[in-house]
Amino acid sequence: MSKKIGDVILDLQNISLRFGGVKALTDISFDVRQHEIRAIIGPNGAGKSSMLNVINGVYHPQEGKIFWHGNERKRMEPHMAAQQNIARTFQNIALFKGMSVLDNIMTGRITKMKANFIEHALWFGRARKEELEHRKKVEEVIDFLEIQHIRKTPVGRLPYGLQKRVELGRALAAEPSMLLLDEPMAGMNVEEKQDMCRFILDVNDQFGTTIVLIEHE
């Protein structure tokens, strides 16, 4: 069932970002509504990725205000964005190439894990129960993205298009309320782009996830 577009959940007002004398963003304002797919489109060097980095706390703008669910957001760090259910994929694939598809997607569950280091190291009690629960969620993501046949394959052996799908899976494993996608279809052939478009639309439609994506097209 399609999700109805809701209230504004992210509001960026007069954002300006500079690196020394280089102006990456100048007086940019826009908002994003709940369950919306919002595209940021522009040529290389326009500051699109910089804007995503501002949203999830990698960069801190010199001017402007950011409101998240109506509250002004002060200085944000990436781990804080993850704790607030904002997930991210990157223009350049950032996966653990020697690890399997399943294990890469499993890393997306880190913010959901409550057991401490000792419990995980010894794998007993709460850690064991947690891992079983998280693996169940990861398997659901794998089924959703139709990558069951490569679940145990090291990511480094996969073609580019499938690696991009795995990166999407890792972000989805965090169960985000907002998903930031930095050129999710860059470098893909037509068939791979069609598949990725379908998955992005399904994420928005079935899960109600708000999506902000960067594209050239």
C-alpha cells in the first residue's frame, strides 16, 4: 500500500558551506516530507554530496539552520545521525570486500546491538540471542533485494551492480526512517539501473522510508 506524504521532517534553511576559500554550498534551503522521495539533481561539482554530508553530520555548515522533526539540530556527528535512524550509501562503494554479503549487511545492525564487547567475544547470553534476531532481519533484507544466491559470496568477487545492491542492503538493515542515497545508479548498465529504481521505489512504498537521493538524470 502506498504511503501518504506527511509533514516536514527535515528542514534546511540558508545552508552555506565553505572549505577555505572554496564555496561548496551557498544559501541553500529545502525541506523533506515524511515518506517522500526527494531528488537532488545537478552536475559534478555542484555540491550534491556535500549536502548529504551536511545532513548526516560529516560536514558542519558555517551558516544556516537544520531542523529535524521540528527541533533545531545543533552540531551533528555521523554516529548521532545513525542513532536517529538516518542511513547512508556512498558515491564510491564503501563495503568490506573480504567479507560475505551477509556479514556486510549484518554491519548495518550495529546501532541496534545492546550486548557489550565481552558478551559478543564469548558469544553467550544476550549476545547470542541478539545475533539470531539480527540475522533474521538481515535475511529479510537479502530476500527483499533478491540476492539469496550470493549471500555467502565475498563482496569483492561481485560485479559492480550487485555491490551497489549490497550497500543498499546494509543501509536498509539499520531500518532507517530516512535513507540518503548518493548516486545509487552511477556506473550501472540499463538493466541494473532498472532494478535499482524498482528497489528504491519498493523501499519507499512498502516500508514508508523517506528517501533523499542524488542523481545526474
